[in-house]
Amino acid sequence: QVQLVESGGGLVPAGGSLRLSCAASGRTFSNYVVGWFRQAPGKEREFVATISWSGSNTYYADSVKGRFTISRDNAKNTLYLQMNSLKPEDTAVYYCAAGSLWPRFRDSEYDYWGQGTQVTVAS
């Protein structure tokens, strides 16, 4: 079992930056593939980014590629999402998730989830 808690969300102007964190506790963090998903009101939850066990491999959704960076610090049991050049369409609740399969891009393929953190980008 692993518990995940997101933080770092908030209100940011268009073009601004925000850094999300996901703190993990429980079983060894490095044993998990982890990723970020987001869900806007009235829309389905969508894949944002994922990172492999050691952090050496990453994938990004086309909509965020070049603007977002996923990283992990296994020594601190923490996952990060650095978001730059934010757009109003990035507004959503952002969730971190953990699983054991690589690579996977669907929310149903992850086993553990945080509670989410709200990101709002003003137009």
C-alpha cells in the first residue's frame, strides 16, 4: 500500500508557473511507476505525464509537452510536476497516481490515487 497527498495547487495568471508536489508514504516509493492526471469540470480524467521507477523515462501528453516537467525524488518519497507557460485550459483538479506497469496512460491502469489539488489559470 502507498498513500499519496498532492499539494501546491492554486490560482495563477496565464503564462505563469506552478509546481505541484505529491508526497508518498507506506511502501517503498521507488517500487512504483507514478504519474499525473487531471480532470476539468464536465470532462473526463486525462493523462498528463508519467515517470518510471528510477526517473530515467518519461512520457507527456501532447497538450503539455514542452511546458510541463515531471520528476521524482525517491529519497524524499516525492513526485513533482513543474508547470510553465500555463494556459486557461490547464485549469483542472490534478491527481497523482501510482502503479506497477510501464508505460501506462489510462487512469484505470493505476492502483493508488491522491485526493487531488486544484489548479486554476486565469485568462
